[in-house]
Amino acid sequence: MRSLFAVAMLSGAFSLLSALLFVTLDAVDVAFTEAAVGAGISTVLMLGTMALTARFERHASHSPALPLFVVTLTGAAIIYGTLDMPNFGDPAAPVHQHVAPEYFERSPHEIGVPNVVTGILASYRGYDTMGETAVVFSAGVGVMLLLSGLRRRKRKGDPDEDTQNKGGKA
Amino acid sequence: MRHHLILRVVTKLLVGMIMLFALYVQFHGDYSPGGGFQAGVIMAVAFILYGLVFSVGQVQQVLPVWLVHKLVALGVLIYAGTGVYSMLTGYAFLDYAALSPHHPSHGQHWGILLVEAGVGITVTAVMVAIHYAFVGRAPLISDEEW
Amino acid sequence: MTEFTLSFIVGHMNYWLFTLLMMTGLYIVVDKGNLVKKIVGLNMFQTAVFMLYISMGKVTGGTAPIFPTDMNIDPEAVYSNPLPHVLILTAIVVGIATTSLGLALIVRIREEYHTIEEALIQKIELEKATREIREFGETMGGPE
Amino acid sequence: MAEGSVQHTALSLLDHLPVLVVLIPFLAAPLVVLIGRNWLAWPLAFMAALGSFIVSVMLLAKVRGGEVLSYHMGGWAPPLGIEYRIDTANAFVLLIVSAIAVVILPYARASVRVELPDRHVPLFYALFLLAFTGLLGVAATGDAFNLFVFLEISSLSTYVLIALGGYRDKRALTAAFNYLIMGTIGATFFIIGIGFLYMATGTLNMADLAARIAELPDNRTIHAGFAFIVVGIGLKVAIYPLHLWLPNAYTYAPSAISAFIAATATKVAVYVLMRFLFSVFQPDFGFVAETLQYIVMPFALLGMFAASFIAIFQNDFKKMLAYSSIAQIGYMLLGISLMSETGLTAAIVHLFNHAITKATLFMVVGAYVLRSGGSFYRSLEGMGKTMPWTSAAAIVGGLSLIGVPGTAGFISKWVLVQAALEQDMWWIALLVVASSLLAVIYVWRGVEVVFMKQPADDVDRRPAPLMMIIPIWIMAGACVYFGLATDVTLGAARDAAQGLMAGPGPLLLGGH
């Protein structure tokens, strides 16, 4: 796949399909988010990046031996880990026995919100969500820092040229 | 895209609907899937769409860059501020019971609403800010690569 | 030791498929030289991990963990585990934050290096390093 | 205080200390952006760091007696809610991180003014605070997933901060990008690991995890989860073969950032590794002990030598320090892999000592870069004459890096050698000494360039600004002070090691 445009589109389609998968797995909130983020925002960003960079991949000529080795090793470790996992959908799995049932028991009278996911997200684990907001915040500040100011002006010799070289030529 | 009349008309119609839907997702998150983050993304999409079809300049008249910067920070502060309020009233950080000491589960409701609003504001503002940042870059790409 | 019965294999097939997807993503990240593709691979890798998480929350016969609006909860109802959903919501947000930052960096790299191919970037950096060594190297025996 | 009909005991300010240490910089970051004034950004950031520092001192004083503080976020008791759990080990790490931030911020003010355009200043400090918050949050938390979230806060902001070095050298951008890719792979490995543990136990709270893992010694899901967590954190720690992101990131980042992340980021990651190895998993588990003995220890030793060798052949002062950091991480891992109280004490005290040593040295190089424009040895020739005060601090830092008696670096190596001898592993003691000899060589190369050469004619002969010299000398002074007065650091480290070796405490439901 040389055309990055196709790559971006396919990755959007991949996100959409995974959102469908999440729906079938009862994770409607996650599906909603994945659709909005994966198929929406990140595709738009990817296209925006391509508009500023390149649309085609150039060439790739190196031995895939090391990547293959790393990937196989990681995959093997995961498969090894799955051997002691409970069957898919097994109600006796530890994840369904500990902590989670308590949320169902307590959230109706402690939180009183029908969507249990919202209750956990915003209250029981609200601190995580605050951290998540901070992650979004730092990404926003980061992008503003990296891409602020018009690059075009610099070409014609603008004041930024000075700061560019202030640190010296190292 | 000055000449795409249909696109422009449809966008004008859509933007309002998208915003409305975003607000629905924001405030109905307690009852159905959705919440601050999803609502923020959808709200941002409304602005981004308008910017793509018309021009960034026109969006920035409504939502100037400086305002976006402030909003990015404001959302985080609303979230953390809710927590600080509960600390000041003698509860644990982010214990929403502090918002309604006599009826903790009402407090939870209020708290969730508040923090989700914080998330929504930050996410909207960050997404719009990222869009502005990308659009504000002059493409340096040479023609043969397109 | 585990017995590879049919129910075991069917019950674990989802994990293995997600593992395959994960490894495809990881392979793209490690192997591809195009920076945008690396980010795409990273997304794919992470999404596959999310699938793994969500699939462990599923209960056979369960539904989405949302109570009826009037809060009349049917005690017989089976709900899937909401905790993985919450974790993954957070993780998706972290993922998009990383993606946007990565793409912003790519834009900057492209502006400075005029390419987004790792091989070419490395070539440019190697040339730069060689030039620097010629200019700044050999401090030890260099003329005073 | 609100009095409710629902029974509730009001918390006092002292009860809030565990969360305050993280919350103060957390609140300051958006405030800096909201206010958006250049001149206010630095004072706010500094006040926040100072606040965290004071709180962390109070925390350490409180937990030194062996008490464990548990703070329940949102008032929800773990494992339902998120818990901050402070014992001596993480109180000590919180202290290291916040102390470094307090000292580096004044330095940053001087260097940022030169290295970055003015319009970036508020956002720069906001990101600095976020990186700082993330590191503190990672150290304070008792919840495995919350750790991931705060790790990502600090990582994302660190990537950008490193990329800001692009104003001096464009390679900062690729360094940041590579770090982003590797760091994200590491973080994803970490969540895979957490997912596996969650799958086997059903909980995310570390203490609860520990109790449940202890009941499942032969579960392969837990083994795989352990492996993923170690590799994921190993990428952040920059354990020898996973270190590829580190040298360029440290070399091309802005000076203040190099100093800050070199002194804190990898240290916090080492702490996380210790926390998982000793508090979540226990070393008496066969697989943990085997991993430490057959994987971590060899790589630690390899890293000590390989990275030191590479450091010797560098032409760039900053890159030399970066490689030396990888070698020093080897010492900490070696201490951990000895699995004894003394070994762990050595690792923890080295966390502290290496943090102050590297902070000194990176700040010194930053001051050099300010005047000479580059960190290549060639451009640093004769700096000993033009910047005598700064260069004297470089000598102190260098001696501490080698581990000369009377400096902080000596203490940690001494404890490490003791730990090795305790287990009759005299060959390890010898290897530690041998690798210190390599440090002598690379430090000597730097000293020779700075002191034995004549400065070039066109060089800027002004000394470093006072705002830089003072922080540099505070750190250099600390290198000497903690080399002589060891009771504070060694005592805290020993308490922390004892706490870690005692294994996880019970789940604290009654705390705040």
C-alpha cells in the first residue's frame, strides 16, 4: 500500500468496524467513542497531516527479520498468557466475580445513574477521568506549541529566524 | 470550496443539528451511552466542518484562537475545581457528596454533570485547537508529491 | 496442563484473533519506514488491545451495562462488566492524544527534513553527524 | 465545614496531603494557560513546585515511622475507587522529584529565555508542570490503571518538551518522535500486562492485586502479565537493550528539560518497577526471582559496561552524560536484582544520589551551551577559564558520578558493594568497581576538555547568569552534603527498602 490516502481511509474503516465489534460486545459507550475518535477525528487529522507532508510512501528496503522476531516473541507471550484465561463470555471468570458486581449492587443507590459506565467513569474512577482530561489538555497544549505560528512567514526572513539560531549551531 | 453551493447550504443546516446532538450526548450521558468526551468531539466536529467548508477565518470570528486556548484550560479547571470544592468542605477530593451533603446521591448527580461539562469543554477546545494548528500551517508539499 | 478441547479453543479464539491483530499493528510500527504508517500501526496495535479488554468484559447472555431509565432493575438481568469499558474509554482518549501529538511532530519533521521516510531521515542525520565529527571531533589530539 | 445528616467526618488539611502533592501542580498547569501572561507563568510554576516540595517533605516525615497513608479519591474505598497510597518508598520518590523541580525551575527561567521564543513561554511552563504532575501521580498512586494514566500525562508532555529542542537542533524532533513511538509501545505493553492481571484477579488496586496474585502462583496469565509490565516499564526505564530512545532525547532536548527528565523520569520508572516487583508481585515467587536473576541482572551488568564504553567515545558532552545515565540505571537495576534489603537500599539511595548528580551535570552543560552554542567537546574547550564557578560544579558532579568518597555517588556504590558482598557475590562487587573506572575515563575526558585547553578566541567569555549558577551550586552542594551526611538519605532509603521487602500491606479500607 503505497498511497497514504488509502491507508488513512482503511484505518478509518478499521476503526468503524471495531466500533461495530464493541457494540456486539455490549460496550456501547466504547463503540461510540471509537467511532467518533477513530473513524472521525483521527482520520481527519491524518488527512490534514498528509496535506502538509506527503501522500505517497517512498521505498522500504530493509530486512524484516528483526521486526518479525520481536513481533513473534510478543505474540507468543500473549498466547502463552491466554492459556490460563477463562473462556470468552464465561460468567464465572474472576473479572465478573470481584469488584464489578459491587458496582452493580452499589451504584443504583449510591450514584443513581442508569448508565453504570458513566457512574464509574465520572465518580468511582473519576480521578482517572480527570487524568484523562489532563492528557487531552497536554496533547492540546503540545500541538499548539509544536505547530503555532505560521511557517510560511519564516521563509521570507521573519523575526523568528533569530530565535531559531539563538541556541547556536550545535 | 467557494463554489460548492450544495455543500455550503447543507453545512449550514447540519452544523446546528450537530451542535444540538452534541449537547444531547453531553447531558444525556447519565441515561444513555455518551458523555463529555464524545460530546466534545462532536461539538468540535461542528466547528471543524464549518471551517472546512467555509474558511477557518470565519470560524475564528466565532471562536477566536485566544478563546480556544482559555477554554482548553477552563475545562480542566472545572473538573479539578469540583474536586477542590469537595476538599474545602471537608470531603475527600472529588467526593461529589460534598455538593449536596444531605443527599449524597443528588450530589453525585451534580458532580457528574459538572465534571462531564469540564471534560466536554476541554475536549471541544483541544480538538478545535488542534484543527486550527494544522490548518494554520502552510503546506510545504511540492506538487509532484500530490 | 491445559487440555485443548473444542470448547477451550472456541472460547479462546477471540483472544488469539485479537493477538494476531495486535501483532499486525506492532509489525507495522516496527517495520514500516513511513512515519504516518507507524502512527497507523500504533493505532491498530492499541485498538486490538482495546478489543482484548472489551472481550474480557463480555458475559454470555449479558447486555450493555445500562439500567432502565426508571431504575426498576430486573434482578434477573445479566449485564456485561462495565469496568473494562471505563478503562478503555480512558485508553482511547489517551490514544487519540498520542496520535495527534505524533502527527504534529510528523508535520514538523517534514518541514525540517523535507521527508517523512525514516530511511531518508536517518541518512540526513548521518550526514549531519559526519559533518559534525569532521568539524568538532578529535578534541583530544587536536591543535591547541 | 459542612455538617450533613449523613454521617461523615470532615477531613483536615493534613489528611489531604497525599493528594495535595499532585494536585498543586495539576491545578497550576491550566491556570498558567488560562492567565496566559509570560511574566506570571514562571512564578506560578515555581510556587506550585515549591508547594509540592513542602507537602512531600511533610509526607516523608509522616510516613518515616512505617505508617502507610491511604487516600481514597472521591471517598470511594478501594478496590472500587482509586487509592493514593503513600509509604516511605514513594514519599522518598515524591521528595526527589519535587526537590529537583524546585531547583531546576529557576534555572529553566534563565535558559528558556534564550532557547525558546517568548510566545511559547506560558505553554512551556504548563507542559513542564504537567510532566511534573504526571511523575508525581505515578509515584503516589496505588492503582495500576491510574498509574498508566499519569504515566501518559508525563510522557506526552515530555515528548513535546523534548521536541522544543528543535529550535536549536532539528534532531530533537526525530528524537521526540522516536521516544513517542517507543514510549507508546511501552505504555501499551503496560496496559496489556495490567489487562492480564485484571483478567486473572478482577481488580486494579495494587494491594488487592498483590493479595490475589499470592493465591495464584502458577497462573500463566499472571506470568505473561508480569513479563509485559516489566518490558513496558523497562522501555521507560531505558534498561540497556531498550534504551534506544534515550541518548538523542537527552542530547537534543532544551537544557532545563534534559536536566529535569534525566534526574526524574527514569527514576520514577525505576520506582514503578520496584513497586511492581516487590509490592504487587513478591520476590519469593519463582518467576519473579528468576526474572530478576537471569534477565534483569545480566542486562544491568551489560548496560553498566556497554553504555560506559559508548560514553567514553562520545564527542558531545550531553550525549556522554546520556550514555552514562544508561550505565547508572544499570547500578539501580543491579541493586534491585540482588533481592536483598541492602540491595534495594542501594538502588533507592542511588535513585536520589544519581538524580542530584545528573541534575548538576546537565545543568552545567546547559550553562555551557548558553555561552558556546553547542555541547561538543570542541566548543567547550577552555570553559574552565571562562566559567570557573560553573566548571567547578562540573568537577563536583563528575566526582560524584565516578563515586569518589566524600560525594553522594560514593554512598550508593558503597552500599551496592556491601549488598553484593553480603551474598558472597564478590565478582559483582568487582564489576561495580571496574565500571566505576570506566566512569573515571569518560569524566576525565570532559574535565580535560574544559580545563586543559585554551578557550577559542571568538568564544563568549561571560560567566553563566547567577540564576543558573545558584541552582547548579545547590545541586553540587547537595552532592557533597549527602556524601558526608548520610543519615537522611540512607535512613529513608533503608526504611523504604524495608517497607518494600515486607511485601504489600493489607487493603486499607478505613483510611481517608
